[in-house]
Amino acid sequence: MAPDDSGRSWIAPTGAERAENNHIQPNTGDHIRPDPVGAIPNRPQRLATRQRIWLHTQYLTLLEDQEAILYAATPATRQCTRERIALAKAWLEEDAAVLVNQTQALMAVIDGLIEPRVQEIMARRYLKNQPFADIAAAMAYDLRWVYRLHQRGLLAADGSSAI
């Protein structure tokens, strides 16, 4: 394994590194991220979520590789690697739980919209990550109309109007 900038071989972030990079309080599991209930995530939030999901897949790949190496290691190295793998898995489970909560909150906001057309557009856009052009084609709407309905959904989700 190649060493990172600190000279260590990359295994998994330590508790302090996780706290610094992901806003998690060490040893408590408390998240200080804002609760997204009642809000549709904006583009930067969606991109950040996609990046975190991609990062999780990379972490899992590394963990699987390390588990394969674990069986060829000496007993002392094996124990250290097991501990690091357990810490990394716990961190991934915590972050996955946050992502599940965010998705459930988003689904609740979308389900709270009154107009079914707006619900479908919002679900396709934010849960299925479909581009507006694909949504318009699938629903047989003009792209401008999809934009307008989407805007109505955003206003309704913010509580500015009722749809």
C-alpha cells in the first residue's frame, strides 16, 4: 500500500480525522450536520451526497482488499488490521445511517406535496437522479413545463405555497 501525505499506509481514518473531515464528534457518534427535514437538497448537497456514496464504495473496496491480505499476515499485524477494519466499518455504518435518514426525510417532503404531477417530477429528480430532459420525455411534457412544475414543488416544499 502506498503511504499518504503523512507517511502512513492508508488503512482507515482515525476518530480524530473522521471528526475533522466529516463533522462527527469523536467517541460520541453525534452528528452536527443540519437536519434536512422539510427541505429539498440543492445541487451542491446532492453532489456532496453522491461523492460520499462514491467514497463509501472506495472504502469498502479497500476494506475487502485488506481483509484478503489479513489472512496472509502475521498474528500481530492481523489484530491491528482487524481493529482498523472494525473502526472503518463502524464509521461507514454511521454515515450510511445519516444518508438513510436524509433520504427518508426527502421522501416525506415529496409525499407531502399535494399535486401528483409535482410529486412525480420531484421523485424522479431527487430520488432517481434523472435529468429534467429525461423527466419531460418520460412524462410527455414540454421541458419548460417540467421546470415550472419543479419550481412549484420547490415553493411548496419550502412552505411558500400549497400545491
